[in-house]
Amino acid sequence: MKVAFATQDQQRIDAHFGWAKHLAVYEISPEGYHFVQDFGFGEDLAEDGNEDKLAPKLDAIRDCAIVYVAAIGGSAAARVVATGIHPVKVTTPEPILDVLAKLQDVLKGTPPPWLRKALMKGQARAFDFEDDEEVKS
């Protein structure tokens, strides 16, 4: 699965989604992770209510399952979720590689439901009808 990180320095999760100078994308699995691409954005990213600046960011991470951010506004969060991406807010700046290592450990075990759902992004949903009870009218 692909994971994006909102970052100013390309090392830490330290940026508000709308103001991020970079969105660093990594591919991760239980076996490991690797850098995929860094999407750079211009300098004019100040909070201004300009929702148009979100479109290129959403387009850049459209195939990601998760985006880690230091902060994200309500309307931006709604747009991220509507794109099928799970936003995760960190309370203090964290090194991207540390978060990837922790996430990889979680993937090796039993991921929580929100992460299992994120892992399924882009895959056909499978139904197990054997567990369903028969509905009687």
C-alpha cells in the first residue's frame, strides 16, 4: 500500500496538509518499505481559504491509502476522506522513517480495523456470505 507524508523538510511529518511544501510517498508492506516519489509544491501555501491549492495535492496522492499530517482543516479532511484516503494526524513532528518502521510492525501482526480497510484500497471487496444469517420474511 502507498502512504503519503505531509512534510516541510522531507524527513519528518511536520506540515499542515494545505501548507505542506512536500508530500513524500512510500510503498509499504509487512516485508518492508521504499521511497516512491516526492511531490513538491510552491511557496505560496499560506492559509488563505483557497481550496484550489488542495486539488494538486489530492491528485498527487490519489493512489495512497493513508496520509500522515501534522494538521488538516475540516474541509480538506473531508476531501481527503472522499478520495478514499485515511488522514492520520500526529501530535508532534515525527521522523517519517520511524513511523514507517512502526507501521510495518503493525502490518506484520493484526492491524486495527481502520488499517485493514486502508489496506483494501483499490482492491475488489470480497464478501463471505457463509457467516451471514438468513433473513426470514
